Amino acid sequence: GQSLEQPSEVTAVEGAIVQINCTYQTSGFYGLSWYQQHDGGAPTFLSYNALDGLEETGRFSSFLSRSDSYGYLLLQELQMKDSASYFCAVREDTGRRALTFGSGTRLQVQP
Amino acid sequence: GAGVSQSPSNKVTEKGKDVELRCDPISGHTALYWYRQSLGQGLEFLIYFQGNSAPDKSGLPSDRFSAERTGGSVSTLTIQRTQQEDSAVYLCASSIGQGASSNEQFFGPGTRLTVL
């Protein structure tokens, strides 16, 4: 079957760095995405990796290793507003752009 | 605003009733998706529309669920004979149909459906 595994909760302090891991087992793979969702809000896109390596966007970076079926989201210089749920999602088909989502990691940033 | 909009924001219905949920995608986005999210869970894919192609209905959980997209824009998700397990937040998203930017999906605020 298809599955994405990520930790359910992570806690960190302001200014710190946190890494949220995601391992996947899917029928196909055409890229790994990350989305952020604040309580009661809509998911918002953070990043997309189709190839191995690190993608950096400001304080957030995302990494992919296709041989290991593994990726992570790295958040630096944590701020209180980063408290949210973070979802990894796999695109399984080149034509079908619908995503298969993990269950999400709830990040709590403490002062 | 130019984002994805959904209506209603909240819907409470009785078991056995039919409901219709509406999604207005971002203008010019040819791809439209419906997902649902149960409390504390990830998003579950339901259906995907791309341009004039036949929709991908592979995520619909039962034949009580159906969706239409009229004129390549507005979409309606219909749930017939609602059950309590249908209670969830139903999220609509849209994206540009092709190219690297198509990997970014823009989500609406969702419709919170409660079946009593």
C-alpha cells in the first residue's frame, strides 16, 4: 500500500532549528511537497522537490533522497508564528497531480 | 480576493440528507482538486479535474459522492444520503495545469461538514 510517515509532534524553542522527517512508500513518485497548516486555516504550499538535494526558501529548506524514499523539512530561526502542522505529500503520477498526504507533524514553538 | 473560495464555510445536516459544497477556483487555474480532512489527520484525495479531460474519481469513498465542474471553473461536490462518518472538513484546491508551477496547489478555506 501507499503510506507516508512523519512524526506526530515536535516541540522546539524560538530561534532554534527543527527538522521534520518524512519517509514514503508509494506506487509511484514524481515529487515531494510540503504544506503548512495553521489551526483552522487552509494548507499553504512551502516547497517541492522532484530531484535529490536541498531546496532553500528563506528560513525553510527541504531535502529529498529518492534512493532512501526520504525527505525532510528544515525550519531555521524558529518564530512563534511557525507553530502549525506540517504535511509532506507525494505526487504519485506524472499526469495526475493529486497528492497523497502524510498525517502531519504538529510543531509547537515555545518562547 | 483572488484566492480559492468555498461555500458554505460550515454545514450542519441530518443523517440521510443530501449536501452540496461549492468551490470557486483561482481564475485561469485548469486543475481543481477536492480533498477531505478529518480532525487531526492528513488530507484524503477525493477527485481531480484537469481542463476538459475526464475527472479522476479514484478517491471517492462511495457512490454517494459525486462532483461536477461546470465551464472549467466552479465545482460542486455532492454527498447523497449523508452518514456520520462523512463529517470532516472538505477542502478544494486549484493549480495551474502544466509546468513546474503546477506542483503548487492553492487551497480554499474549506467547508466544515457536520452530520448529526
